[in-house]
Amino acid sequence: MLALGPEALIYRLLDTAVDTYFPVLDGLQVDKDGIERQVFSGDTAAAERIYLLSQEVIDVLHNSTHLNRLTQALGNGAAKYAIPDDLRAYLDDVSDHLTRVLAEAGELREALSQILNVNSTLVAQRQNEDMKKISGWAAILFAPTLVGAIYGMNFDDMPELHWAFGYPMALGLMLSLGVVLYVVFRVKKWM
């Protein structure tokens, strides 16, 4: 290769630099698969891992884009300065590898974006389920409070106030409203 001139050394260095991206991309792919499992298991720390991995993928994209510009400039210079065909073929091989790196990194970035969307949807679903439960318990606690508030207004013209069973009836009404609401929410799977 050295017989082809000093340009051959530059092309060899570029090829080595580009080839080191493939193990990095393999590692990022393994991390992405782990994050997918983490998202679907319901782990709440998945969003942070997605952001961190996205940053790593963006770093790979930026660095490989700069290398791609360099190889394009060298390719343009090869035509201009009559670089031997063997070196041009070598540079084309480096460019092909770099194109693969850029494509894989772009796919990883898109996949992470989709995983983040799925994670957001799953988090929203869990929050919706929590809100249903909170709302159900609020309604159950509101019903006895309403009955107690009505009977606690100190009106003298309420027929049950002077009745011997008025107090037990009010307590029974509060309890039965709470139980009925609990059963209804349980049937609707809010509890």
C-alpha cells in the first residue's frame, strides 16, 4: 500500500477510523434492545436511558457526518489530482462503510424516537389508570360527606332528625352509598 504514495496512509487511517464505528453501533443496538425490554416491563427509569442513548447516537451521527464530508472532499481531490485507481477504489470502500455507519446510526435514532413515543404512551396509560382510581376513591369519600353535610345543616324541619332511627339511617345511607359506588367502580375496573 505504501507503494501507492502517502495518500494511501491517509486512506488506511480513515478506513480504520470508520471500521471502529461498527462495534460501537453493535453496542448501541444491544443497549436499544435492553431499553425496549425495560419500557415494556414498566420501568419508570426508561426515559432517562432513552435520552442518554439518543445522545450517544447523535454523537456517532455527528462524527461520522464529519468523516463523510472528509471522504467526499478526498474523492473530489482524487479526481482533480490524478490519484491512482487502486486508491480511488479504496476510498470508495471507505465511503461505502461510512454510508452504512450513517444509515445504521440514523435507524437507531429513529428507533429510539419511536421507543420514546411508546414509553410516553405507556406512562400516560398508567397515569390514566391512577387517575381513575383516585377519582373513584374521591367519589366514594364524597358521597358520605354529602349526606353528612346535608344532615349537619341544623335545619329543624327535616323529618328524620327527630326520628329514633334517623342517626342509624344516615350512617347506613353513607355506608351503602360508599359500598354501591365501590362495587360500580370495581365492575367498571376503575378499582
